[in-house]
Amino acid sequence: MSLESPVLEIDPLLDDRKTRIVVCCGSGGVGKTTTAAALGVRAAERGRTAVVLTIDPARRLAQSMGLSELDNTPREVAGIDRSAGGSLHAMMLDMKRTFDEVVVQHSDPERARAILENPFYQSLSAGFAGTQEYMAMEKLGQLRAQDAWDLIIVDTPPSRSALDFLDAPKRLGSFLDGRFIKLLMAPAKVGGRAGVKFLNIGMSMMTGTLSKVMGAGLLRDVQTFVAAMDTMFGGFRTRADATYRLLQAPGTAFLVVAAPERDALREAAYFVERLADEDMPLAGLVLNRVHGSGAAQLTAERALAAAEALEDYVAEGAEGTEEENLAGAGIVDHGAGHADSRQDRPDGTDASDRTDMTDRTGGTERLAAGLLRLHAERMQVVARERRTRDRFVSVHPEVPMVDVTALPGDVHDLEGLRAIGQELAEGRPSAA
Ligand SMILES: Nc1ncnc2c1ncn2[C@@H]1O[C@H](COP(=O)(O)OP(=O)(O)OP(=O)(O)O)[C@@H](O)[C@H]1O
Ligand SMILES: [Mg+2]
């Protein structure tokens, strides 16, 4: 028996005008972007004026939403049913451009130019750990300030851990505040090379080494860049703090997306606990890419037993054993087999004579055994996913959950997104 958890009800969440921000978090590759896009489509078609901020969407998904270029502003998505009065805009986060915009907005033109033209800006700005997370928060703050949408759905960057989204901006802050920066800036602050002798030995050795490795000119470029960033940083931090508070405000809902796998669900559990610590409102957990089977009444054990019996039969058949052995065991369904094979013959001839079909090589039996083994594997996956899920529920029985099944192909068009949205809304409890 599977453990029950409350059902996560998506439509009431999307329909509630007080819901202003939905953040889709989760560890890498679990379906955050897909879920965010699907929620966007559903919310818009249910009447919300929605915008979805995606991060690194797969190319085909981006194209289906009309996001062929990275221009860092929301564009209206074509093909949305607007009959309920809603609309959908979508954008892909362009990290570099968002960073540029921040620099331009928050420094005087001369300093902005000095930063943007600095040879280190491009590589360093993208390379800071947490830049992408920080820029996603920055963009969220901007979209909220524009006040053109009544619902903002935020995808979060691909990261190993769901917690990175909350931790990275702080980490970026401590990096910019941190020792490395002080080290680089030290000679500049105390008056260039002449000042180096006043520094402690460790530092002067470090800058000496850097200067040898990079050349004094390049080192100066780094120092200039870092000094400029440093003076801007107060602004960065203030806004990151403001966005952080926005995430705690009523009207924000976090959805944790997870695959029914141990690591993803463990991450999800950490994240749920962390949200509680931070007073950030959790709406629930989306368990994505859950496997099921239309023939769940045939257990893995019985399917495997049947496959083995069939294989034995084929092996014995080579020695001339009769099929009645198997038929007696109730494993071969002759009736169904005959009906199918008749349909397969357009000329209506009766292909039900099984010696005719298998030609004594056991082809049909082997195929059937192969299918039974595949079914057994699928049933084992289903059972494993259920155990993994139950472990999460036993730790967090209070967290509302919804399952989304694994579709046969990836999700790359509005139809696929609607199908995911439908599953999200059906609120099928995981134990069903
Ligand atoms: N329910 C599903 N059934 C089938 N395919 C799915 C499903 N959900 C997501 N996918 C596919 O899985 C892939 C990864 O999904 P997605 O990009 O949404 O994950 P992500 O969490 O955003 O990944 P990243 O951490 O890299 O940003 C995509 O190809 C997507 O189409
Ligand atoms: Mg993604």
C-alpha cells in the first residue's frame, strides 16, 4: 500500500488572483522549465495575464513559444487560446544582458562604459558562481516592478542542487565581498606597485605571482574591473535582498519539481525544509516523469515467470516438445493470439495455425517472452518509483503532491505543454 499525501491542486492556485509569483525549483534535469512553461500556458488559457521567465529552455521548446532570439524582454506567445481573457508572454533569461543592464542602470555612464569595455568583464561576469541565479532574481525583480502581468512564473537555472537558487546570490555576494577581491584590489588601493611593500608577505607574493602570470597590464584590468564592481555591489546586494523578501511575501508560491528518483527526492526534501526555515511558501511537489503501466495487474514476478516458461518451451521445442505443456500452465493465451493474427492478415486467410507462424523457430514465443521481460522491467521501475516516493511522503506527509507521467517523447510544443498542464491539474494523487 502506498502512502497518501494531500493532492496538490494546481487550478485553484493558478486561478487565485492573489497568486502573483510561482517559482519552479528542483535539481538538474527534472522538468523545471517544462513545468514552468506548462503552467504558463494553462494559467493564460484560464484567464491570467501571465509571463514565464525561462532559463536555458531546450531549443525546440523555445521555438514553440516563439523564443527564437535572446532579447531579454518578454514576447507574446502565439497560439494561446485567449477566450478566457488571458495572455502569455515568455522570455529566456540572457544572463550577460541582464548583467549589462544592471551595470548601466546602477553606475554613471563613464563607470558603466569602463566596466562593460573591460576585457575581464565578459568572462568574469559569467564565471562568478551564482551569477545565473542572481540574474534570474534580478530579472524577476524587474518583471515585478513593470507590473504588466498579474502572474509571473519563474523557472530556475539548471543546477545540481535546488538550494543553489536560494544560496547562490548570497554566495556571489560573499565572493564579491571576499578575500580574493580584497587581494586583487589591495595594490590598487595602496597606490600601485609602490604600495606592495606595505602588504603582508603572502599578499605581495600573490599579486607578484599574478602579475608575472598575467602581466602587469592585465592585472591592472582585473583590478579596475573588480574595483568598479565593488563600488556597485552595495546596489546589487540591496536588490538581491529585496527580491529575497519578495519570495517570502504572500502571493509567492514555490513548486518543487522532482523526478521519482532517490537523489532528486532527497534534494526536494532538503528544499522543502529550507523553504520552511526561510518562511517561503511551498505550494507543493510535482513528481514528474512518473512511470505507470496499463497492465499493472500482471506483476513483474508473474511476467518473468511467464517469459522463462516461454523461453524454456522454445528451447525444448527444438527437441520436439509439444506446446500443451505451456497451455496447461495457463500462460499462452491461444484465443487472443488467434484473433490478433487474423486481423493482421488483410486477405482474411487464417494464420492461426501456430506452427505456420512460428515455423518451429519459436519466433513468436521469443517475441512474447521479450515483451514480458520488458513489462517486468517496467513494473520494477513502477515499484521502485513508488518506494522512493513513499520514503519522501513518510518524511513529509504534509506536502501536497501531484504526479505527471513520463510522456513517450520530450515536450516541445504547445500541445505537449497543454498535456502536461492537464496532468498537473488533474491532481492525480501519487498513490493512484
Ligand atoms: N513528463 C515528461 N515526459 C516526458 N518528457 C519530459 C517530461 N518532463 C520533461 N521532459 C523532458 O525532459 C527534458 C528535461 O526537461 P526540462 O528541460 O524541463 O528540465 P529542467 O529541470 O528544466 O532541466 P535543467 O536543470 O537542465 O534546466 C526535456 O527534454 C523535456 O522535454
Ligand atoms: Mg531548465
